[in-house]
Amino acid sequence: MGHVEILYYGKEKSAGLRKVKVSDIANIRSISEKCLPTIGDFMWLYGKWACIPGIPGWNGFMEEATANNNFVRSKIMFLPFINASPSDYDTIYTTLISALTRMKASNCKSCIVTFDQPLFWKALDIVSCADPSSEIGSIIVRLGGFHLIMSFLGAIGHIMSGSGLEDALKIIYAENSVEKILLGHAYSRALRAHFLVHASLAKRIMETIEFDDSERNEIDDLLMELDRTVVLTARENDLITTVFEKFAAALNQAESNGPTAKLWTQYFKMVTLVKHFIEAERSGNWDLHLDTIQRMLPFFHASGHFLYAKSAHLYLQGMLGLRDKMPAYEFEKFTTQGYFTIRRTNKFWSGIMSDQTIEQTLNRESKINGGIFKRGADESVAARWTMGSVHLQNICQQVEDFCDIHSGTTEQHVDFRPTRVSRDNSDMEKLDHWFDAHNPFPVDSQLMSISTGIVGTENINCHLASEIGAKMLRNMVGSNYDSVKFKRKDKVLPLATVSSSITIDKTPVPINPLLLFQRISISKQSDGDLHDCFAYELSPYPLSLFNEEGMRKGAKSTLYSCFEPLQRSAVLGERRLDIVDGGFLLHKVVWPRTNATFEIICNNYVSYVKRHFGKDVIVVFDGYPEDSETAIPKGWERRRRAAMHRSPEIVVNATSLPSTTQEKFLGNDRNKARLIDLLQKVLQDSDVTVQQAPADADPFIVGTAIQEAPNYDEVTIIGEDIDLLVLLTGLGYHLTNVFFKKPSRGRTPELLYSPASFKYGEAIARHILFLHAFSGCDTTSSIFNVGKTRFINTLQKNSDLEKVVDLFREQNVNKHCLTHAGERFLIALFGGGQDVKSLNTLRFKSFTKSVTKSKFNLATLPPTSTAAEQHTYRTYLQVQIWLQYKMDATEWGWMKTNRGLEPISTTADPAPESLLKLISCKCKTNCGKMCGCRKAGLKCSVLCHNCSGETCENVTDVRELFDEDDIDECNEDTLDDLPEPTFNTNSPELGDDNPDVSEEPTGEDTDVNLAGSSSKRIKTI
């Protein structure tokens, strides 16, 4: 049946790899230093440049060119499962022994097993530990190529981060898709995206070549041939060989233009390696396969993909000794005849990697409706599925034969389809225009981003990835694999580590961000000019208060350290009231994992309330207004949290089931609001009092507790949010029968607090609302590197500030006086004396004290007066909300957008006019990718001549970007087209870390995913 018993592996882990030394691959197998396209790839690139009609996508073109080549079709057989943890040594050992058994049954001499990287490492450790003359010692372990190429795509993304590649890809893909492309996760999209950019760069190189008419005519005539297979004979043509050599020389010339050009020619070569790897697998070219991996090794090292750097080196080292481990006739079949790849269709250009095969067959079938992952993988389901799927394929085949009905798709490759060709041409044209405006091969001595103009500092070395990686590779030669260690600081630093640039006289001029202040110092006419510069943030946003995601968020729960828990239970009488924070309750009760309707979930909440709280209990939930006119500042924080746990909207009724996790479900405010509506009815039907606040429940909860205090001997607020304790302390300090209980969590015991638990006394407690809001809460910014205790200490040490901050409790206050109060407090917070009258002056003084330091962070400076003003306004608004006064948020540091309220970071320009006028745009339409503000990392503002920061695409309001449908770069092979004998044992623990080739994988990047894939394969000949 479909089950394999586990065998015990009794040897010490890593014992085998201790005996294996890292070989110097370069000495064993020398390859050319040049990394150039193959002749077929070069002809495709030329065809795209010359606009030869009828040229399809790269895969389609190569399929046409190789249509007459001989090949052997493969067949796939599903074999028994090993139902155990895939990463366990016993599981891997069992797999190897099972593979040997299958090999003997097939009358083969060579046993070849393919693993994904984490399991490959352990499998080779087991094999290396065995006697080489033994059966298990003779097993040949291969590294899965599909996940290897995905890791290499991620390496490309790291090296090119900040170079402008991301902005180029955003022209043809949605922003979220681009992120996955550069991580190497969106395999299909990544291939298409990189191939289009590769072709666009090749066009620019070819534009620099002077072709003779005879040369162009010769290539044009060859590409116009109806029989595309003549392309592969191009190497025999002297004229075409000359053109190819001219292209190689032009590529070298472009590389010598400077560091930026070197970075982009390096990118061109890395994408060429991706094509080489795919061509080797598609065509079964063993030598090209080994050459490509050997050239990939330095880039794995340089990008910090160290797991694949070691594993690919070890794999290559093993494959170079393959001739000694295999009989001559099997070695000939495996290498020269291309049996190392798997073809599922009747085409030469259809070979795929072993681990990709299982993604397209067994894993794909397991994820369709009726598959194990669509039904729920509990133990009984897993057992039935694993034992039955072994025979499923044969049964399906027999049924199709009996009914004379066969499933299948068109034989035409996706790259041939008119819609794909049209879209490719359209997207390539967009890229051509983008690179026309952003020259990837500039003659310049500086390394810079061609998109933003950011200049790399001396430590930015991404353009030297090949050389640095080669050096790291040489350093590990001679060591034992088990002892090889890497340091992350050794990997290259991309341009993304740099974050500023300016424009002068309408021309983008990149500068080193570390030299920004030096530039201002040099251009100043006097000390007064330098002082005036510090009235500006000199950055796109106030760095002390904001980061790229918006307002800085600190750990507000650290304020608990300022309270002393009570040592006694709060039992003051029989009349007790519990007021429960509904938000806490929603997360506290853990939902059943399977087959639980919302009715069952709601009943669990009722049981929890009845079990843990008294007879008199009130549950208070947040309100979730949907109308934009009723938007609240808290909405910004809710959107920020929701972005971390995205979930689709789900229908909520008594009989429906949640289709996602509890955490993701509650991350969607609409889902939460629907659940609250249902839960309120269920609680009320169970005689539990339920209330819902208009918006934020915290002031409503504390207000209710204070209001009910005279009617009960004891009132206890139950929750985890520090805001509740702060409000209770600030609003009810003298109440002796109102408490705050923080329930236990894990090893943290239950804690009980009273308003008087505050360690700093009544005088400071009076201002705790201000202190909490000013130091950072849900609707205000925390200040970079400044904790909440420092705010309390500042007020405690400066008693004169108590009258100043009294203004924040007053309902009607003069804005000028309020701004002055906030600035006075910040001056004291940052150590300014009585002689310092403004934050701008303090910024200048703080900078002059820091210029001698080896490291300096602009975010450590105080905010400017204008940025502090908006922070002060938001603080005042939040204090008034806690006091339950209604205020217009748009008058107090917030602005309305189509997504809700957004914080105003500052109303001042980011830099002096002499600089700012150079980074404001004069775009006549839309402010797209060419917008000067966008390239400088700024949002358009009122300073922009035409859009005024209101009518363009580059406004402060960040619109949601919708992902495009994924495009499958691989053939839509039929499920009845099955490859050569392949042994497969697969654990039911397979999950999303095994991405389907036609979908975007949702797991972690393969180079750091220690859990790894649970697939193991053996191919017999």
C-alpha cells in the first residue's frame, strides 16, 4: 500500500560532512570567465531589437529552434509515502533505503535521489558517513534545481536592491508583485520580468554596435526563415559569429563605463545565467548545467544566500565525480543523452527539474478541490490520502482510456499566444522608454541608482558581487563542510542602504547621504546660514517621528514598568462588577482549529465569560464606523495593523465557517465588526450585558467604571492594553474601589493594579495622559530612541513644566500657546537649557556636538518646530478624546484622504528653498515614474507647479495596488503526460513552502528556509 515504515538512523549527525573537504572547483573544472548568451538566446535578443515580425517569447522561440532535436519522453510513477517529519534524519535515511530497494527492483546500477536544499544537506551527510563501497555510500544525491533557481532569483533581487530595477519593474507589474519578484518567490513572474529587462538592456547594447548591412541582412534573413531550427546553425555562419563577437565587445565596453554600468552589466550576466540554467534543464545539456551552477556560486555568497552557497558547491563537487560512481552506459545516458532532466510532453524543449516535476504533479493535485490541503490534513484524512494516491494516477489513466476521453491543453507554448506576444511587446516598449530616461550604462565614476539618483557610499559594493563572492568562495576551500561558517557582514551592501538625493538645476544629482550636512556646510555663507538649514528636516519626513511606514511605533507596554502591581486580591465586598475589554476578549479565546461554525465560536466566548467573570459583567467592544465622514484617528492604527495580517472579507453568520486563521480574520476590521454584531446577540441572549463604543472603547470602558464605582463595592477592568491603566490613573486616581486586572498569559502571572499603583505620585499622575500620548500611543508618534520613562523623568526633574502641560487638559486652548508648551517640553526632553528658545536652535547645537562622532543618525536630532507642532496637535487631540470631548481631527494634526485620516508629518518644506526648488516637479500630467519628486523619494506637495500635490499619482494618500494575475512561464502540461520512472516519497506535512510553478509561493525564501521541502525523489535509468 501507500505507506513506508520508518527506519532508525543511529549515527551522529554531521558525522559524514566532517570528512568532506571543500574542493577548489575552479582548479578541478576550468570555465571561461565570459558569461555570454547562448547562440539561440543571442538570436532572440537580436530579433527583439531588430523588431523581426513573428518573434515570440524566449521560451516559445527556443521551443521552435529545437523542434527537430531528438529526445526521450519521461514517465512519472507515484510511489509510497513516508508519513513522518521530512527533516528528520530517520525519514531521510528511510527514503534512501527505499530508493535502493526500488533501484534493485528496476535492475539499475545507479541510485539517484533529488532533495531540496535542507534535506539535500542531511541526505549527503548520511551518504558521506557510509562506506563508499557500501550500497548506501554509492547513492548519488542531487540538489533540487527548481528551488535553487528561485534562490538565485532572490540573490539577484538583493544585489540589485535600490539600483532602480524595482522602479523599472513597477511600470509593468503591481508594487506588491515586484516585491515578490525580487525575492524570487513569484517564479513565473520573475522569469518573465527579468527576461523582458534583459532584452531591453540588450537593445541598448546593440544600439552602440555598428553593423554592416551584410551582417544585418544575414541575421534578418535567418530569423525570417519559416523553419526556426536553422537558428541553431548560426554559429557556423562567419558573419553571425562576427556580430556575436561585436556584441560581447560592446558588453565589455559598457561594463567599463563605471560602477553603475558595471552593476547593470553584472545584472545582465546574472539573468543570462538564469537563462542558461533553464536552457540546460529544458534541453538536457549536462555541461551547461554544471557551468551555470559554477558561475552562480559567487553570487550566492555575495548576496548572503549562504545555505545555497554551501549546498550548491557541495552538489557541484559531487557531480564532478559522477563518472566514478556510475557505470559508463548509465553515465552516458544521464549526462550526454539528457536523462537528468524530465520531459512530460512530446517536445524537446520541455525538460524540467526533478523537484519542479513534483510541484506540477503530486503537489498540484494535492492542492486542488478534493486534495489533502483542501480537505483539511488531520491524521485520518492524511492516512487515507497518502495510501490511496499511490494508485490514483493509474486508476485515472485507466478510466480515461476506457472512456476514450483525455484531459489536455494546447500544444502551443504560452509564449506563442498572441495575447502574450502582444503584452510582452507592449511591456518591453514601456521598459525601453524607461531605460531611455534612466541610462543603465552611464559613463560615471560613481555608483548610483538610475531611478532616484542616490549615490552609493564607499561601503556600497553591490557592483562587485562577482569578485567579492569569488573571494568568499576561495576562503572556504580546504575547510570541512561541517565547519564552514559565514558572516553576514561579508555579503555585499546594495544601494538600498542609501536613502537620500537632491536635484540641482532640473538635473538629478545624487549625493552621499552621509555627506549631506557637509555639503550644506560647504555651501553656507555663514554660521547663520547653517543654523537656518536646521529649521528644515532635510529629509522627506521628520525622521525622529516618522519612518517609511508612517508614524514611528514604540513598545507602549513598557509603561507597565512604571506601575507597582498590588500584592493582594481585590475583594472589597459582595457587590462586584467586571468590565471586560471586548478587543482583549476577541483575541483571548482561542478558536477551535477545525469544523467550528461562528455559532460554536461565539458559544466559546460565552463560556469563557461565564467561567472567568462574576455575575455582574459588562463587555465593551470598539466601534468601527465605515463612513469616511466619521473617520477617527484610531483608524490609521487599525489600517497599519491590518496590513500585517491581510484577510479577505468573510460572511459571518451562525452556520458559516471561518476560512482563515483567527489572527488574520480579526485583522480585517469588517470581519471583526460582523463578528462583534453576532457575538453581541449571543452574549445578550446569555444574560451578559454588552455595550459598543462609538469608536475607541478605552475611554468608554474607563468612563463606565468610574460611573459605576459608587454602585459597587469593587469594579474591575479586565484587559491587556496599557491605555486602560493609563486612563484609569489619569481620570480616577483617587478611586479606591476601581482596579485594572491584566490576565495571565503563558508564564506571566495575573497582575492587579489600582490607580495609585503609579510609582511617581499624584503630581505626575495628573499628567499621565499627556505623557503617554506625547511619548507615543496608537494615534501619535513615538520619538526615535526615546523611551517613555525618559518623558516621566523629564517632567519630574522640571517642575515648572507641570503648569505648561496643564494646557493639554483644557478644552479650549490657544494653538500658539499649545505649540509653545509642546516645544518647551521637547527642548527639556532633549537636554536643552533655559537659554534654548526653539527646537531648531537645539537641532543645530545637537548636530555640532555630533559631527566628531564616527556614527551619526539624523533621526537622533530633535524634530523641527513645525514637525513638533503637528505632533503636539495630535497629542492634544488624543488627550481630549480620552477626556471624551469631541474634536475635529483635521484641525489637530490630521488630514482627510480617501483611505481615512492620515497624520500630517510637517507643514514645512523638507529643505531650504535653494534645494527644495530642485526637488519639486513641473510634471504636466499624473506625476508618474519620471516625476522628480518621486525619484527623490518625496511625495508631491503644494510646491509642485502643476499638480499641487492634489491631482496626481504621487500624493500622500497611498492607494491600494492590486496584484495582477500570475502568468505561467511554464508549459501547461497535461496531467496524463507522465515522465520517466521517478521515485517519490512525500510527507503529508507539505505546505505552501513548496510553491506551485504557476502560482506565487507563499513560504519563506528557499535560501533560509530550514524547514525545507518534504519532497524526496529518485530517478532510475
